[in-house]
Amino acid sequence: MNTISTYSYRRKYRMKSLEKALRRALVCEKICEVDRTEGKYIDNPYGSAPSATVQSIAGTYSAAAFTLTDDTLTVADEFIVSEHIYDFEQLLTAFDVMASRMDEQNFAIAAAIDKYVLNNLTEAGTGAYTTPAGGFTTPANINVIMSNLIGKVAGYAEMYKGLFLVIENTDVPGFIQAQAANGFNFADAALRNGFMTNYMGVEIYVTRTGTFADATMGSTTFTNASHRVFGVKNVSTYAAPRGIKYEEKGVAGKTGKEVVTYGYCGFKLWATKTGLIVDITLA
């Protein structure tokens, strides 16, 4: 007796393709810690910083008081894509409509999560930097900008986690021209291999135009048009309890199935690390 239905095969394909698409497409997967446990809250309390005393040798001391502060990530927003695929659309077309819509929903969810996390990260960072006129699109600015950004976080112990910079695709020409002009080895590598994803030890991630925006997503309003973000990796967390889910539902009065992709998300740049994220304003 065959107990495996066509639906179960499709669901297996869907979940595998979804996870593959999300992990490849999401910049936030590379620069944030990800929590997929089921909790609505992630608590991370922290204590006040102690001050060291330097004194002549005496063997005595005075005990100081300290305070504890709660810092909590709350999962408060959800991402949903829903479409109805009629049976005749699936049956009479020359390609697999179901698979096509699954892939489109995957990318829609990935783009929404990336935009949500990157804008939250930019808003929460307390580091600030304004580029010279022309921003990243002016090749002569690139070395100046990168050296200034690295200087913003240099000396912190978290530097070992690595540095990142997230730009939009419109910023790429300035980087490519700067890479091709800086030093023989570096220029040769850039000319042979195209856009290099590491510059001065900083990992470069590129998103599409419009990722950094003035917009409202769920419970958060952003004002990040003409902004970019730089900082230390893995000092923030985004939560996606149980990852992204998928359902197919029969609907009364309609042939075919309703296909829904959805998930929950929360983000937190922890209070003790806000200075390690730099909000970049393009001049």
C-alpha cells in the first residue's frame, strides 16, 4: 500500500527549496545571530560596567554597587504571502505553476525579511558616519570611507567576529572602479574575478535598490532612505521561531489550492553592542 501522497512530495520539495532560497538570499543570515527556537521573548540582561581603581599598594578596597538592566528581544511581527492557484492553471499551462509560485513566494519572503532586519539594524546602531559628497558611487571616496568606518569600531574585542558593510547595487560601480585601481595584486584580482566581496578586511554584501527605505513594516517605522549600514558581525539577533512555514488549503467554491507562506520575526541589536553598528548617511 502506497501511503505517500503527491502532496507530501510537493511539501518536501517546498520546504527544501524555501530553506535553500532563504539561506542563500538573506544578508541578515550572514551578519546576525539567528534564533529559531519557539520563544516569543529572548532575554539578555546586562550589568553596569565596573571601573578599575589604580592605587598605591595597600591591600584595601571599597566594594562598589552595580546595576542589572533587562534587554529583551520580542517577536512581534509576521511575514505572509498568500495566493490561490486554480486547478486549471496548474493543469492546462505548459510549465509547473505550483513550483513557479513556490519559488516566487520564497524570494518575496526572503526580500521582506532582509529589508526588515537590515532597516532595524540601521535604526538601532548608535555609531554614525556621513560619507564625503558622492558617497560610494565616487571611486575616490572608497578608501576614505572604508578607513573611517573601520576606525569607528577598531579596538573592540568583538573585532574578531569580522566586519561587514551592506550597500545597494547602485553603489557597486564606485567599488569596482576603486578595486581595479588599487595596487597591482588587488587590481589584477578584481579585473580577473569581477566584484570582490572583501575590501580592507570588510565583507561586502549587496542588496537591491530600495532595501534601505523610509517605510513601515509591521510594528516598526524606518527612516533609512540614503542610508547604509556597517559594523561588527553577530552582535545582533533576529528570531524566526520554527523558521518559515508553508500550507496548502482547499477553499470552498474554488478548484485548486490556496498556497500560504508565513513566519514570525523579531530583531534586537543588544544594548551593550549598539556602538558596534554604524548608521551611514550618504552625502
